[in-house]
Amino acid sequence: METYFEVMAMIVLLLQFVIAMIQAKGKPETNIGRINSYPTTRMTKPVKQRYKMKLNFTRRIKNVQLFSGHYIDAKALYVLYFDRIPCVCFIGNVDANSAADYMKEKFTAEIVAVYQHAYFDHDKQEVLFNNALFVLTDNRIIEVAIGYVHVLYGPFAFGEVKGLIKALAEFSAAPVPTFQTQVVGFARQTEMN
């Protein structure tokens, strides 16, 4: 009994729709009443040119060089993923292994994709990563590389990313001692000969 009323309701709605379509076909819709208005008399451009500006707002950024150097450029990847220019925070002197482990542990549920550049170390006989790009939810990409971390985020998301930046900055690497070779001697001047 309940299905009978549901079927009847559907048939009545379908008939009303068909009747409305037949009545609309009989009288075409025109703009005769609005043709003498000021804005329509001033339109001298064809329709395609009038709506061209609207199409510019919906286009995607296409001219991006994704590969630069030895691997993917993080900023270009951000533009391709999210179709906007990122804000970038650079954190230098970071231990890459502990930062990557932290990213995998802390953001397991938020990681959308991971892109890694790895190499084989013959001395250690193992594969080591050179840099990794973590694509996260909320329009974030984090590049972890040997010695630095880039955090790429949207223009209004600095408050949300601030805690992540502070957490990644805690993985500072031990400073590498630099040796400066001092030359002892004198330089020979050619005009004295």
C-alpha cells in the first residue's frame, strides 16, 4: 500500500513536469521588454568577448617547471597541487633523518603523498634519502632535505603552521666544523721581474 502511494506521487510529479515543458515550448522566452534598457544598448562586443574575463578567473596555472636541479622543485609541486602560490618558511641546519621520522610519525593520517629522492651509498651498502616531499592536507607541503626543511603553506595559514615550524626547528643538526686553509707565503708579482 505504501509503495502504491509513492509510485502515484512520482507519476503525478512526472506529469506536471511534462505539462510545464509543453507549455514552455509554446511560448519562447525573449528579452523584448529589456532591450531598450541602457546596459543592453551599450553592449557592442560579441558575447564571446564579454565573457572572456570570466574564464580568466577559472583557469589553472600551467607554466610551471616541475623538475629543477636533481629532483622536484617543492614550490612548483605546490602550484601544481593547489593552484596557488605558496608562502615558504626555511629552517636551516636540521637533521634530516629525525625530521623525516617525526613527519612520518606525527602526520601519518594527514599525509596525502610522499615523493622521495634516494641514492645508494656504496660504503654503507644501503639506500639513503637525499630529500623527501610530504604533501599534507590543508594545502601544506613539507620538503625535508639534508641540512634544511622547507614548509610551504597557504597565505592565511601561518598561525596553524607556526607550531609545526617550531617542532621541526628542534631537530637541529650538530654543527659541522669548518676548516679554513691559510696560505703561508707570498704572491709573486709579475711587474717586479
